[in-house]
Amino acid sequence: MTRVAAVDCGTNSIRLLVADADPDTGELVDLDRRMTIVRLGQGVDRTGRLAPEALERTFAACREYAAVIKELGAERLRFVATSASRDAENRDEFVRGVIDILGVEPEVISGDQEAEFSFTGATKELTGSDHLAKPYLVVDIGGGSTEFVVGDDTVIAARSVDIGCVRMTERHLIDENGEVSDPPTAEQVEAIRQDIVEALDLVTQVVPLTAARTLVGLAGSVTTVAALALGLDEYDSTAIHQSRVPFEKVAELTDWLLTSTHAERAAKPVIHPGRVDVIASGALVLRLIMEWIGAEEVVVSEHDILDGIAWSVA
């Protein structure tokens, strides 16, 4: 066993996994897995820069994670940064801050690398499974981007496009006062829909989406939809992991999220406070993907890019 630490810093959240990995058996034993909503990508789509307050929130989480990594004695650490830090003009400030706190340089990976890590993390435990047909389509709906990967035991094709839940919300649901529309107008929803459809057109040029026989959904938007579909009062990763949500339920929940108010969404304790304003956009991304490929259900995985990063270290 090798004790490894992996940090995934995305547009909306930063997450830590410390685990014991055994490459010979394919076993990854969690010691600590946590997530903090930091909204690193706040305003990046509009300004092209990481906001000072977003950087400080992220650095505060890094300091917390550094203490956990030290306490558990991880032998190796890899820090991967995704969509928001790829897009930002001042990403050097972010890099310097992470080095100062954690002692490693964050790797600002490409969308294709992000997709490969997501696929490995989501499917490593599915290899050899006789109840899920291959090839898989792994969809990782993040804050800034969404990754699409088709593969069987390895990646066949992948593409990353800028239709994350935070990006869609900030691009289309922010009014002239800087507030999120509550609820969105039909015109705003249609604008998000058009962006998603255009992105799916681009993905289809590279990734054979309709060849997939099993849709595997990752990240907070998907797991939150699953938690709502399961009727959970509080978040339960064990119940959510490998649950299956039918298309009809995804469509029903998406309709509710797009027509509900902030207060109505916030009243659902299973929706993390940091996702209350962006979950509707994320659910719409999931729904349109399922419509596009004709998926009858989505298999929800709690294992994702973070697990893929950990395996790359091991």
C-alpha cells in the first residue's frame, strides 16, 4: 500500500482525498475525503481573472488540507487545478499561493487530461462488472466545464467543453444588479439550453456519444440530483454511489429546480448551500445530455477525477 494525497481544485469546489492505494489489487482505501465550496471561478467568465476573495477562500481550504495531509502522513501529493485556473490571466498568483501552503505546484491540466482522470476514477471499480454494458460514457459536470469520455477499459475519445454549472449560471442567470434570477425566466433557460446544445454538437465531432451503452455521471450537480431523487434528508454518499436515476426523474427534478426560488431550493437540506444557485444549470446539462444520447438512466458515481488523480500518484 502507498499512502497518497490528491487535491482537485475546480471552479466551484476544492476537494481532498487521502487514501491507501494498492495498484496490484486495484484497491483504494479512503482515509479522508472532504470538499469545500470556494467558488474559485467567481466572475472568471466575465473578467478573465481570479477574484482576490476567491483566492483567499481557496487558500484557507488549502491550509486546512495541509494539516490533514501532514497528520495522516501521506507519502505523495498531487494537486490538480481545472477549468477556472486554466482560464485566468492571474493564475500565477494562485500557483504561488498553493506552493507556499502545500509545497507542490498545482498542475493546471488540459480538458483532455481532466477527462482521462475522471474516467479512470469512475470506472476502475467497474472493470469486469457484468451488469453494466460497455462502452461507458463518463460525464463530469463541473463548475466551469463538462468532460465527456467514452471508453471500455481505457479511454477511446474525450472532449471538454465550457458548459459547467457555475459558468452557465453566471453567463445567463445574473441580472443587472448582479443577483441570480429567482427563478430564471424562460428566455434565460432557453439561452442556457442553446449553449449546451452547441457544446454537444462540438463534442459529437470527437466523441461517439451515442455508441455508449452505459451513462456514468460524476460531480456535485449529478450527485445532488441523485440525492434529491432518492429523497434523502441529508447527504449520504454510500446511498448515492452507484445509484441509478431514471431519465423521467432527472427531467422532473430539472423542471422543479428551474422554476423554484432560492428559498425553496435552500429548504432542501441535501443541497449544499454553495450549490443552491447553480444546481438548476447543472441539472439542465445532465438532462440535455440524457436526451441527446437517449439514455434511460444515469449511473451515479462518487468516484471521479479525485480518485483518478490518486491513482496517478500511486
